[in-house]
Amino acid sequence: MRHFFFMLLLRNMISSILKFNETLSSSSEVVNPTIMAKINQTWPKLPFTRLAKSADYHIASKELADKLVAKYTHFVLIGIGGSSMGARCIGEITGKKNIYFLDNVDSAEFSHIWSEVKPHLTKTAFICVSKSGSTIEILWNFSQLENLAKEQGCDIIQQSYYVSELTSNPLSNFARKHNRPLLEVPVDIGGRFSVLSPVGLLIAGICGLDITEMQRGAAAALEDKLKVAAICGSFLDSFKRKENITLFWFYNSGFRWFGNWLQQLWAESLGKRTDRDGNPAPAFSTPMIAIGSCDQHSILQQVAHGPKDKFVCFFSFHSVESSQQSVKSVLFDEIKFMEGRNYGELIACQSKATYEALKQNGVSSEFFSLDDSDKSKSLGYLFMFFQLVVATLGEHENINAFDQPGVTLGKEITLQMLKA
Amino acid sequence: MRHFFFMLLLRNMISSILKFNETLSSSSEVVNPTIMAKINQTWPKLPFTRLAKSADYHIASKELADKLVAKYTHFVLIGIGGSSMGARCIGEITGKKNIYFLDNVDSAEFSHIWSEVKPHLTKTAFICVSKSGSTIEILWNFSQLENLAKEQGCDIIQQSYYVSELTSNPLSNFARKHNRPLLEVPVDIGGRFSVLSPVGLLIAGICGLDITEMQRGAAAALEDKLKVAAICGSFLDSFKRKENITLFWFYNSGFRWFGNWLQQLWAESLGKRTDRDGNPAPAFSTPMIAIGSCDQHSILQQVAHGPKDKFVCFFSFHSVESSQQSVKSVLFDEIKFMEGRNYGELIACQSKATYEALKQNGVSSEFFSLDDSDKSKSLGYLFMFFQLVVATLGEHENINAFDQPGVTLGKEITLQMLKA
């Protein structure tokens, strides 16, 4: 009997990286059967799901990461959008220092990064990431870094590393020409779905994550079909209620860039004009991000009392809520009742109280708890989980979640202006 | 004749910190007269406008800032929401290092900040900011810093500085008891409208901004009544079109926290359930922020092709677009046409092209150019300008833009849980 209980507990622990609050059921009796059917039908064909299983990318990423960590103290990632966001959020969540993300064309930002690495130039690795290998911002920023380094007598091409498609493209051709390491971004996996390929894994390795555990986490998300179905059902209901903002509220200061990653994933995948048959696409929501108690002092007022146009997803984190760091003595009589309490308690109360207050204000919301005691595994899980949610929403609504036709026009006009 | 032209030019330069694109007119013939009437009627009564004129706060802030800069190398600001956001964006925009913002109760973030200042403890100033002087997160975080410092043999109370109302409250009483410097937050000016009081000015001084020029910029915004009226008219039209997201897109990497400041200002002020007479409040939009070309690779797809529920305000910056940093030689044949071009040119093309592409996609948008060649002045202008816009929108729609009743319930439930 005791053994049985232990097995049950273990099973529960393994299968509950993400837990829901009581109002959202993920039992097979309640989950929308058309969503489940769509999941069973489409997931096996989704290329990015392969990244939870195939070992090749993981081994190549880990090997190169180990070499770079042994050789360099500073790292510059030159990328943008899907070639940078996921890596940037891994950098933030792991708290890794001396890693810089050059993902804009703002010269002030460029100069800041340059001033940080200039004194350590010979100990800096330059990692160029671009799926297509032809993104103008990336080719240009890297050229400028090379120009400036040469003035310092340093040839950074000999310290450069590449992540790109293996097709013939400016970046991969350049890597081959100079005989530099080149990791593969699979051709059939779009930039914003590529974080579990070398695009994210190389940085994960540099930041000290366990890449194998990340993959295990991703595989666990693929097993959580009922959970994905339940959440997709909840989102689709929200869209029907015309809630055109989905607000992801992370009670974890390190998740701001994860929020940016999720925003891109959601917005580029679901913001489409037409469905696959050319009919007007259904209206998906715009994703927004809030962080911890600081944003309770910011946008909460509007969420609680403004128009009921939002669906709020709270995410609490085991690592944050289990913090035993306690305040032994408080300096102010007015908070005597807080003496000896720990940080985990306070933030746990705040997230639950805010969720409760929104419910009482009639705002649609859900509460999710994440067991992130294994950072690598939970992060792999979260990446895969949200990719599956977004892909499933797209498939269910007959949307092509994998292109981005709306950004082409702006690029064309930019080029016209530059070439004029 | 030449003299007349020069005067005209000078006048133009002085009065054009912010310029509009051609479609939004700020001439007195076009501006909505009811908005202008509301401006003339209410602005003289708005307490925060005083901060553009009165010198006392500026002098006190500058004096203390000078002392702190002479004495310390590291700075920790303990605040949250309106007591932190404005200062944090000043820190980001000025690129000041060694200044840390403790504005959450996440122990990982706390530990990170503590590890940064611990080696420099005797050279670190601790600045507690709270208008009410009773915000639990602030009193608690400061207590914990004091506890940890004491273990290191350092009494940080002797290195602490305070910004609060001068009324009897936990923080101001503590400052008085320990005979520590206390700068005033005016009682009648709410936290989110207080950035031009010592709440923001002390940090501005520490970050090397010219506080007098900031005030001049704020005064210039107060002179720009027609511009505020024109933009308010444009926003009100947008709300009528049921565009429930206002997207502020800054082509400046340093403006992320300015965006957060603006989000709080807008959301807490305008997200109200009822108007001043108790009638259901009109629906204001939810503010969202995007940054530079990196977000063209993120949310642009949804803005362009998703539901037409957004009003997009592009902000270009003289300091960014005038960057002469040029790339002498490019490494890739595919971008040969970019050789010798400078960063300013590229980002200027990108912002205008994105604006143009959205117009062609039928998305409501406006384009604003900011002359930020004087950083202090333009920042003072921007703070005051947006405060005026938000206050005017509130007054025009008979909303109390200065309270935040919607955040009370969450605080109460938190306290109930903690005291249970």
C-alpha cells in the first residue's frame, strides 16, 4: 500500500511540471474533443516537435558550448527576433553575466556592447545566429564589430561561430569560406520555433543549463496533450468572449525576456489576415506581459477596473515561492507582523491575492503553478509547451502559424529607401 | 529679412522638441475646441504642473545628488511602481552603471542586487522612495538589506536617504528619528505623476542629467497646448474606432523602461470603472510598448495583419537617427549597398518604412519625431507631455485620473493571507 502511494506520488511529481488551478480541468472527459483530435492529427507532422527527441543538435550544441566556455570569458550574440529572443531569455533566466545580445541597429546600444567587450577582445566569442543567413541587421552589425576589432589589431573572424541553415546563404557560406564552426538550424523549423535547436541550445550550454534535461522537459510537454488541449480550449473561449488581449503575468523577475519570446511566438504565428483557405482569419488576441508584484503597482488598476477585454494567465514559480530567505528583524513597527517571514511567502500571497481580486472583479483569469526546481527541465518544458499551444491554436483555426507575410512590406520599403 | 528668418528658425527650433507627421495637425483651426477648453480650464489646477516651475525641489534634489555622487560609487533605489519606474527609466536612458533598482519581492533578484553591492558596501548609498512611506515591499526590502549589511559589520542606516511625503508615516518618521536626509514628495501629487519631483530628480542628478534643463523641457511641454490637444483628439478618435490597444513604438533601445513608466501612467490613470459622477466610464485603451527594429521581428506581423484593434504611435529620436557611426567595409557581398552607410540612416529608414507599411495595411498610426539633442530637456519634456496627455484625456472624459481604487482589493487579500 505504501509502495503504491509512493508510486502515485512519484508519477504525480513527474507529470506535473505545470499545474492548473481548480477551475481549469485537464481530464479527458472535459477537454474539447475537436481540439484533441486536431492534436492527434497534427502534432506528429509538426517539425519543431522533433527537437524534443533527436539527439544530434543537443550533442553538437553541448560540445561547442563546452569549448567556448573553456576558451572565452565574454560572449556576443549577433541576432534578431527568433534568432535572439529565446537565447536572450535563457541568458536572463540563468543570470549569466558577460553575455551580450546585439539585436537592434541602435548605435548607442552597439557602442555600449562594444565598450563592454573591447577590453576583453581576445577572450570574446562572437556568435552569429540567423536562420536564413541573410538578415541585414545581423550581417551589418557583425561587419561593424569586425571593422572595430581590426582597428584594435584583433581578427574576430577567428573567434566567430555560426548558427544557420546549412543551405547556401551569406552567413553559412562565410563560415565555410573561413573554415569556422557552423551549427545547423533545421530548414523546416521557423526562427520563432527554433529555440530548442542550436539557436537556443548553444547559449543554454554556455549559460550552464543541462541540455539533456531541457530535452527531457520538452518531451514531457509533448506528453501533456490533455493540458495543452485544456488551455487551448480556455484561450478559444476567451477569444469568443472578444477578449482581445491575453496577459501573461509571471511572478518571477527573470522572466521578462521569456515574455518577449512568447510575445513574438504568439503574435507572428497567430496574427494572420486570412486562414489557409483564404477566408478572413478569426481574431486572435494580442499577447501582453506583466512581471511580479512590481506590475501590481502598474497595470493592475486597468486590468481590474478597465474594459473586460483581457484574459489573464498568472504563473507562479516553485523556485520563487519556496525561497526561505527570511527577514529576521524589521526596522518599522508598522510591519512587525512580517518579521521572520520569508520572501517566498510574501510573493506567493501576492500572486494568489491578485488572482483572487481579479476573479472578484469579474476578469477572466487562470492560475498556473510551475515546478521549476529543475531549471533546465522546466525551461525546456515551457518552451515546448507554449510552442505546442500556439501551433495547436493555429491548426484548430486553420491558420498557417508558421509564416509572417505581414513583415515583408516593411522590409521592402526599407530596402527601397536604402537603395534609392 | 535674414534676421526675420533666423528668428523664425530659432522659434521653430525652440518650439519643436516634438514634431508630428503631416497627417496630424496641431494648428488652432483644426484642434478640437472642447479639448482646448478643457485644457485651459483644468491645467492651472493640476498639481503636477507646478513641478515645471517651482525651483525648490530641483535645488534640493541637485544638492543631495551632488553630495551622493561625491561620496558613493554604488546606489540602490528601494521603491516600487511610481516610486521606481521613472527613476529606473532615467537610469536606463542615461546608461548610468552601478545603480540598482529593488522593486519586487523576488529573492533571486534581491540576491543578485545584494551580490553586486556587497563588495562595495561602504561606498553604496541606499535610497528609499515611497510617497505614502508605508508601502510594505519597500519597508521590507530595506529591512532585509539592513539585516544583511549588519552581518557584514556595516550600518547602512548611516548611508540611507529618503524621498517621501513629509507627513507622519513609517518612512519619514524613520528618517527623522535617525536624523537622515529626507526629500519631499508633494502630498497633492500622486506617485505616477511625481517623476519631476525628487522621486525622479534625485536619480536624474545622480545620473548626470541637468535638472534645470529638465525643468525647462517640462515647461516647454506646458506651452505645447495645441500639440497636446491634437494628440488627445487623435486618441479619442481611436477609442471611438474601438481600438483598445495603444501601441507606443520607440526607435531607441534605451526607452524600454520609459515605456514601463508610460504604461503605469496610462493604465492606472485611465483604467477606471466609473466616471466622476458614478456613471460607467468610457473605455480607454490598454497601453503596449515596442522597441526599435528588434520588435519589427516580433509583434509587427500581428499589428499589420491581425485585428485592427490598435493605434500605433511611432517615436523616432534625433540622437539615434543622427548617428554618424558608419560601417566602412562589409564582410558580405550581399549587403555591399550598405557599405559606408551609417546606423542613423538604417534605423531612420526602418521606422519610416514600418510606419508606411502599417498605413498601407490600414492600421491607425501616427509618426512623431523627437529632438533629443539635449537629453535632459527632451526627457523633462516627454515626462510632462505624457502626464498632460493622460490628465487631459481623463479630464475630458470626466474620469478621476489620480486614484487607483482597483489595486486595493489585491492588497487587502494579501494582508489577510499574511496575517492569517
